Amino acid sequence: MFGSKQKKKTEWVQTAMLRYEKPLLQYSYSIVRDLERARDVVQDTFMRLFKQEQEAIEGHLSQWLFTVCRNCSLKVLRSQERYVHVESSEFEGRSSDEPSPSFELERKERVSRLMELVQELTPNQREVVRLRFQNFHSYQEISDITGLSVGNVGFILNAAMRSLRDKMERDDREEKIIYLTKTA
């Protein structure tokens, strides 16, 4: 009986690892900014999962994992006495239609600029944007992970998106002005 229960738990944790290891590693890395430390955090997260009762976590496994991963990552930062965020190289995947080289270059430049602008956001805004658009969490899941209220998550996300949109539009206007002055 005990062996069967242990085997089921092991399979459950292995299934969770297959699904969440990479997103958790990206998330932890974006906080601790060190791949080895991020790997240690993710390993610790799954060790904690193994120690939990499956029934207590069913239905909110993703939120539980990201919350534990976040807390462990922040603990690592406190031990390092610094707090640095790093964004993933891109939030979006590549489409199946092959774009032209110039379109692809322009897209990469815009994504690169967007990542720079995301770095200018407040730490709360960066974290909420990352959880929403990189890890595709709902407002409720972000609330559970960060401890912010759902309303606050919405407000922070709205303010971040407005700021990013305004800065991108400003960049586009400035680029057009520079282009017009070069041809005149």
C-alpha cells in the first residue's frame, strides 16, 4: 500500500516537472539572474512539492509552484542582498509563416526595444507583465502568486501596458521625425 502511494506521488511530481520545469526555470532566472541558482530554486520547489499532500494542491498546482518558486527566488536574492530582474529574450513565439528578412529584423528590433522598456517599469509592473504575458497566468493566479489583490493586479497591468504603449508610440514618432529630416 505504502509503495503504491509513493509511486503515484512520484509520478505526479514527474508529470508536474515535465509541464512546469522550464517555465519555473525562466521565472526564477528572471528574478535571480543566475542560471545555476535558478536551477537550484526550481529543484527546491519540486522537492517541496514532493513533501506536500497532493490533495491539498490539486486544482491550483500552477499557482502553488510559481508562488513557492517566487518565494525561494526572493530568498536567494535576500541572501545575495540584491534584487535584479531579467526578462526572457521574447514573450511571443515564432509564427508558422516565414516573414521576410526585413520584417523579421524590424520585429526583433521592436521586441528588443520593448524588453528595454519593460526594464524601465517598476519591479511590480515587470513581475505582473512577465507572469501575464510570459507565463500566461490569469489575474487570479497572479494575485495568488504575488500576494497582490486581483484589482491591484489589473491596475498594475493596465498602468504598465499604458506606459509601454506610450513609450513605443513616442519612439515611433521620433523615428519618423529622424527619417524625415534625413531625406529633407
